Amino acid sequence: MGNWKADTREGEGVHTWPSGAMYTGSFKANKRHGKGKILWGDDHFYEGDWANGERSGTGTFQWPDGEKYVGGFKSGGRSGPGVNERPDGQRYVVSSCCCVR
């Protein structure tokens, strides 16, 4: 559902999957691009910048248990400065590089 140009998703729109996952945001050349949010069926989400269909730029990723990462993303993964926060109040500050959960 949303804007189309020459049979391609372009501009603002909503994409839903049979699993219940839903993306709301911008598309360019049929890929997630710009600002957007994807919510998976188990209540975890990513909200932020997208480029060529991947998380890229600044955003927030939250897991179902409430843990979240706020910071940089590149090529779909966490990259660069950011903060990982746990539901119990623990915080891990990443000044640069990559981290893996």
C-alpha cells in the first residue's frame, strides 16, 4: 500500500508480510530507503534510516525483552558510535567499530 512509479514502490508506503511483520516508511526504486520502521511479529523493531533496503545511518533496534541499541548502522548491522541499553539499566557505550549481540 502506498506510492508507486512505473510499477515500482516509490515514496511513502506500507509493506506487510503474512508473518505479521510490517514496514512503514519510504521506498526508492522498490527498496526501503530514507526513514522507516519495521515491526516484526514478536514485538522487536528497527526505526531509523535505510539505504538500498538495509539499515544504514542512525536508528534504534529493540529486542522483545526491551533491550535496545541506539546509534549507527551500516549494511544492515550495528556500526559506529551507539549505546546498548538493557532493561535492568545496564548501559554499554560504543565509541566506534562494530559490536555483535
